[in-house]
Amino acid sequence: MSSSFRIDAGIIYTPADLFTVDVGGGALDVSLGTSIGATDYFSDISASGTSSVRNTIEDHLNDVAAGFTVTEVNGRYEIDNPVSFAIEFPNDSIREFLGFSSALYPGGFGAPVVSDVRSPAVFIGSRPAYATPGFRWYTRRSGVTHTHGRSHLLSSRELFDLSLRITADELDDWRLMADYMLRGHPFRFMQLEDGADPSGFETSAVSATVPNGCVDCHLDPSVMALGDEWLSAPLLDEMALTIRVLKVT
Amino acid sequence: MSLAAVTQLQGSLFCRETFTIQVIDDPGPGQQTSNLVVSAGDSFRSVNEFLRAWEAQILSDISVAYSMTVIRAGADKGKLRITSGGEDMTISWSFSGDATEATRWYGHLGDTTDVHAGVSSPFTLPNPHLAGFYPALGAQSARRASTGVRRGHGVRLGSSVTQLTLGSWTQHDTMMDDQGDVPIDVRLALDTRTDWSELFEFRAFVDDVFNGMGEPFSVIHLPESDLSADAFTGFFQASPIEIMAERVQEGWNDYLTLSFAMDGTEVAEV
């Protein structure tokens, strides 16, 4: 079993999610483009993927000026360039998503700039968590065999129950993550530590041979609220919750 | 008597168009021939029931006891094995009748070729049959949850005791014309010590039931140290059908259970 877990929520880019970069020749816009489809979400939030948020920002910064590097460690983004630069965020949503509390003015030192806080779209829990799979088949009854409802299959989905434990110290961060979930953002649940992956976790999807893999999912439409349950002694500062999610396909 | 519980899940078979399967025992001079006619409208509760009917037809035609079984474990899990009385055999799935329907059937049963000429015994079909699930562990339970009895078709309320009205209740209503529901609770145990393949095999089973010949399906459960199996044929009770794996306390990833309810009937084991 894993000793900790990580959840990365996806981001929706809109044309407003741009920021301006000044490398000494006047401010230039950097637009992230748009990401709408659910599978696009996951290429954008994958810590190891070439289309991750980190990589996307790095690419767009380098469209403006060469030399930018963007790294992400434990949900904190670091932007660096040997040339002095300044970044402003006209739209707060992208700034908050990246964990910066204000615009960036390194002052020409070329020093890396690290997120002030962990991205609210990244939650790293210190307690065990696991995913238990299941399936749902949507059917239509034909009713031709008396009360025995012979059914026809309409579609099927893969479900998971995510069983999490959260400490009181983590509650604030959890609330931020729950906010993304309840707004309908897909998210990636990672349950097995793997130091070889940039995310620090196993990023192969759960399958027959990878029972502790990651799950790309969103809340089941029936989930209208996320409630946690405080544990009893000796775990008085911990809470547990189970979340029903649908795998994104 | 089996020491360990054994559970099999099999989809039903339904024939749309008549076709004939021919088996030639010991092809050549003096060969004997058996023809199994599968007629439009014929249905079998399970693959096992179909195999028993096929065995009986061969025994009746040529007086040779063929054995037809589904392999329940190992690399050939889910494949049909046909054992003759010792001679070679020729199998023609679409010997006569509707070839399209014959193709649908032999595809469902795990074959890819219409004719197998002069094959030796035992002969194993190349693929597992569709809509079959053969877990390594027997189910924790497969049993009647309760029994309900419905009023028969056309019975007039109060007609024999207290005539309340002269109104008629004899309009045909299928909800009233039934032998009664038998809710059956099934709790499967999955051996996931090696990997979770059994979990996804179960999903494939349900998909195959619907995408193949359709409901109903059968649960054949031989309890531990019992002499005979319980067999149930029926339909998934819920709609949508939602089946979540459940972890067993301290079983980690190695032991999962699956529970579902079906409406059906208890039938004789085949």
C-alpha cells in the first residue's frame, strides 16, 4: 500500500488566461491557448508528460524569448531565465493556479522564481489512500419476458471509489482541491510513490497488472458534496472520506 | 465431491435461424454421423446446457459417448474441449441451414473455422467462449435472497371470496402472470494475488452477455464439499447495473469480492 498520495486537478484555458512577459523590450503576451476536452486536461496536468502545464508554459515563454525553463516539484512551479524578466498576470485564475501571490519582478538578477504556495490544483496527502475499481452498465429494459427485465446495453463506464485519509493540517489544501473537483474539473489520482517519475508517483493507469496505478477521473455526477468523517482515537486529527468517481475515457 | 467451492458464470444462447451442426465420428469408411439441429427460437440457459444437449444428440445418433466440457483453469480457461470415444472426428458447424447464424454461434463458442476435418481427440476450440467467467475461487455465496409469489394471470380479486364489484380483472397483464420473482444474491470472490485480471474478466463477461446473445445468464455454484451445484438463471436486477469491487479487511490488493443481485429462477444443474 502507498504511504501517501497526490491529486492533480486539470485547468481550463481560455483566451483570458494569458500573461505578459517583459525581457527588456516591452511586454509581450503569452497565451496558453485553450484546453477543453477531458483528455486534453490530462495531457496538461501530467507532471511527466510533454504537454504538462509546466511544459506548455515553458514552450510559450520561449516563443517570446529564448532561455526560459519551467520546472514543477510537488506542485510548486519555478520559472527561470539567465536574462532578467518580469511577468504580470492580467487574469488571477492562472496566477492562482500556478501558486503565485503576485506578479513576478525578479529585478534583473536572473534568479529563478518559485511559486509562493503550492498550486491549489495539486494536493499531496501524507496518509494512505487507494482506489477500488468497479463498473456501471447503463441498460434499457425491454420488458418482453414478463417481470424478468431482459435488458439492452446502452453504454458502460469504469468507476472507482477513492478512499482517502486527510490530516487536520492538510484540510485547508484539501478544501481548495475539493473546490476544483466540485466545479467539475477532471483530476488525476496517484496512489503509489515512484521516485523515478517527476510527479513522485506512479503514472501508469490502473489496470489488471497495475492495481496501484493512477486514475484519470471526475466526480460521479451523483456526487453533490464531499463530506469527510473524523476518525476516533488515536487518530483524532485525521479524517477519512470515500469519493465515487468516473474514469475519464 | 469437490473439496473447494467452484463457481461458473455463463451467458445464455439463443438461436435466430435454424442450422445443423454435424459431427462425423471416425471419418472414412464406416464413419458414423450425428446431426444436431439448432432451431430458430431454441435457447439454452448456459453453454453447459447446450453441451449436454449436443452430447445427448451424439449418443442418440451413433451410441458413442462424447464428452464436451469447458476448461475452467489454466492457459485454456474458457475454451470448449470435445472428447470423442477415441476416434478422430470432423465437426461442421454449418453443415446445413443458416450459415450466418451458425457462424454467429461458433464465434460465440470460441471457434474461428467452420469445418474441422479429421481432428484427433480431444479437440480444443482455439478461443475461450464469449460470456464466460471462471474465477479461481468459488463464490462466497450464491443463494436465494427471498421468494415472492404472484397472483396468476386472470385471477379476479375477490371473485371467490368476496365479490366487490362486477368489474373484470381478466385483462392480460404480464405483471400478474408470472411464477414469481426469485431474487438471488451472488457474492463472488476474486483471487487477485497475481494481478487484477479476474476483475476485468468479469467486466468482459457482462459486456459479452449483452453484446453477444443477451440476457439471461447463469450462475452455477458448487459449494465447498457439497455433492451437487446450485444453478440459477436470470437477469441483473438493477438498472443501471453497478458492481463495485470490495476489498477484504487486510486483504490489500490480493483479495476482492464482487456482489450483485439477479432476478431469476433456480434450475437443475447441467
